[in-house]
Amino acid sequence: MRANENTLSIFALGGINEIGKNMYAVQYSNDIVIIDCGGKFPDESLLGIDLIIPDITYLEKNQDHIRALLVTHGHEDHIGGIPYFLKKLNVPIYATRFTLGLIELKLEEHKLNRDTTLIQVDSDSKLELGEMQVSFFRTSHSIPDCLGIVFHTPEGNVVHTGDFKFDLTPVNNQYSDIHKMAEIGSQGVLVLLSESTNAERTGLTPTERMVGNHMDEAFIKAQGKVIVSTFASNVNRVQQVVDAAVKTNRKLALLGRSMVNVVSVAIERGYLTIPEGMIIEAHEVDQMEPEKVAILCTGSQGEPMAALARLASANHRDVAILPGDTVILAASPIPGNERDVSRIIDNLFQLGAKVIYGSGSTTGMHVSGHGYQEDLKLMLTLMKPTYFIPIHGEYRMLHHHRLLAESVGIEKGNTFILRNGDVVDIENSVAYQTRKVPSGDTYVDGTSVGDVGEIVLRDRKQLAEDGMLVIVITINKTEGKIVSGPDTISRGFVFAKESDTLLKEVNRLTKRTVTDLQEENIHKWNVMKQNIKKAVGQYIYTRTKRRPMILPIIIMI
């Protein structure tokens, strides 16, 4: 519990020691304000899981104190968990115009529009949320309308940067408000929470305008169709693809639901300019001359069901990649996705495409939206915080960010490297970290949220690795004799026709186990099941060195 009612507390609920599912909270007195509610896509070890979202147990227990959810920007790792959050905690959401548009798409999909309060803010907005006042400042990132947040509390000011870099020539002319950041710093910042994604990379992040020049060059040189795959939310990149297509007199097709949705929102809200009549439908692509067509699609991270993966495997319903077509991957693989991306690149080459891929510094087709070391040091220098909490990164990134902070004058010992669930409490301007709140991953599987845990995942992994044996036996309830069976069914373990001897021995062993128990006057079905699993499991491992899931089914008649 809280040490003191007037303690200022900062909660790391997600996004620490990981890339994704960002969620933080600031609490003063009885007022809690949440920052972001993101999702994270699972790796291949989480079989069947669609999305990972933060554990909100602490927030559910304190829901009467929650005043708002503030959203820094519209990337999936900051808004992906919102629909699932709102089904449990319906609180007002404050976000910028473009971010609200993306949130509305998610709420429509989950049929939550009518019940949710969405409030538009900008960098000049000021909010009164209980005993805390909130203001904002504009930052540059790879998506429009990004904000940093300032919490003005009686204990001192807390700043959350959101995701940022310092692009002095942004494509969308949304400049970082450096003067306002300096003013915030001059007023005094007690705690700074700053993102750490590129804390290992030296120098300044390159400007997005660099990509436009390379994109134009690739379009001019291309012989056939040009297919560009990037994040749908990177509206600045999308605009550069549109501009390159205009310069080379190409029509543009959009493939992938998220690409179509985000482009629609961006056009409707004035963040994207596309000439009238330029967009064509997917089924029109193969009816046109290849050199007159460009395609913008999802799937730059190797997602198996995304448009690029279907194109690469020649499984797209409307569009085929032909020899001589140019495919541009205008995004760097997120760590963990490299293998999936490599597989798609191999398939594209086999189809005869010219593929432009690799790191942005090599191809010029991608620059990061996250600040490098000099960007991070500039933010630290502008804010001049007393205490520093690096966020949004794996542990090594947080560690490097701490070193950067110390190099620009943050006192040693005043940086907190946290784990999800850790809480920093501040009383009388002294910060300490001594407590935790519940945290972790909540798994989304289809329409269910949170009912798939470690035991279920362990079973899925066992099934995936070694398969399953189902042993069915029917026993007369009155006499205790075996009426029929045992019959063994193999799924994903061995092919029954080729393993007849093995399965017959399993049946014999099952029958002997049941008979031995009956002779000892043991008739409880759960005891029988346990003994069958143990005996059969030991035999199978001795013979095959595999451990399939063994599922005995005892039918009493």
C-alpha cells in the first residue's frame, strides 16, 4: 500500500525490459493517471497467442481513483491494449486528433464507440485531473501528432517524453518544440521518464527527408511494378511513397487492412495528401502495365498473414509479383522478426523480384523514429531532471541510457532502472524504490483475454513438440472388468500404420496397469489415469526419447 497519502508515485506497468505493451501511471494522493496502453505481438514460443497486453490488476483494484488515460501517440505498442483495457475499466481517453482516429478504428472493431469518452488534446492543452495539472509538448516521431506529457504535482513536475527524436527538417513540418522543452526544464523537473530504444546507437537520428530522396531514385530506376512495404502508421513514409509514385506517373494500390484503414484516417483528417484518382483497387493492378503501378502494403516485419507474405508466396488473390518487379522493405526488422523477414526476402528473389532490403543506413529506405544517443542527451540536457527513469527498452538499452544521463550531469544514484511492476515513491523530494505491484503479461487468444496462462502454453508446447496419445478404455462399473479397449489414437506423435508394434505395446501396458490396480482393489478413475500416464510415459520415453501428451479416457458403463 501507499506509504503516505501525499506521496507521489510512478508505476512501471509495461514497456520496461521489453519493446512493446507500454503502460505507466502517475499517482498523487488519490488520483491516478495512466500513460499509454499498448500491445505486443508474441514470438513463436507463445503458440496460438494473438496479442500480449499489460496486467492491469493494480488498476482494477484502484479503479475509483483513475482520472484518465493519456495517449502519447498512435503506434500499436502504445494503443494496442486499449480495447481490452476499456472492457474492464471505462475511463476517459485524451489523445491528439490523429491518435484518436486510430483509437476509434479499434473501438469500432470491438463495438466500444458509444460507451467511451474520447477527448482531443494538442500541445497547448492543459488539464485538471484531481490534484494534478497536466500539460503537453510536441515531439517528432515516425507518426503524426506525438506528445510528451508534464504532470504538475505539489511534490514536483514529472515528465514523460513519449517516443521521440529531434528531426530538424520533419517531412510533416511537425517540429519538436525545443523552446517549450527548455522552458519546462527551467521550471524544474523532479523526474524524467525517457524512452531508451536507441540508447546504444551513437550520433543523431537521420532525418526522414533522406528516405524521400532514395525512394524517388528507386522509383525512377524501377522497370516493373514497385511494391513498398512499411508500417501503416508511418504516415510520413506513406506520403513519400505517394510523392514518388506521382513523380513517376504511377497509380497506387493499397494492400492490407491496416494500411487501408490508416490511410483513410490520415486522408480524412488532413495528414496525408493523395491526388484524386490516383488510388486503384487491388484487382486492377494486373490489368495495367507494370511500370504504371506502385503498391503500398503491410508485412514489413514478416507477419505470415500480412499482404507482403502472401505476395511472396504467390498466394495473393489479386496481385502477382512478376520477374523484374521491385520490392522495397522500408522498415528495419524488429528484434525477433529477422527470420520471418529473411524467409519472405528469399521467396521474393525466387519469384524474380529485385529486392531492396537491409538496414536503413545501407539502403536509405528507412530511418528510425527513435532518438540516438545525441538526441537522448539533448532531451536530458533540456529537462535537467533531479531523478531519471529510463523506459521503453530492454535492460541493456536502459543501462546505456543511464550512462548517458550521468555523462550530462545527472547525479549517480539518481537513476532508477526498473522492472515491470516496480514503483518509485517520492516524498519531500526524495525518491526511493522499495515496493512492487502486480504486473506481467496478459495473453489475448481469439476473443478470450487472460484465460490462457503458463499451464495452457506448456501443454500447447508439448503438443507442438511431441504430439499426443489418446488411450480409450471402457470398464464395467459394477464388475470392474474391462469391456472394450484399450484403443490408442496417435496425433502428431507417430503414424499409426507404421508404428503398429509400439501402439500394441501401449495397449498391452495400459491393460496390465488397470488389471494390477483392480487386483489391489483400486477403482478410482483418477488414480487409474495417473498410473496409466506414468507407465505409458516411461515406456514411450525409453523407446523413442519423446514425451507426447498422454490423455487416458476411462469410460465407466
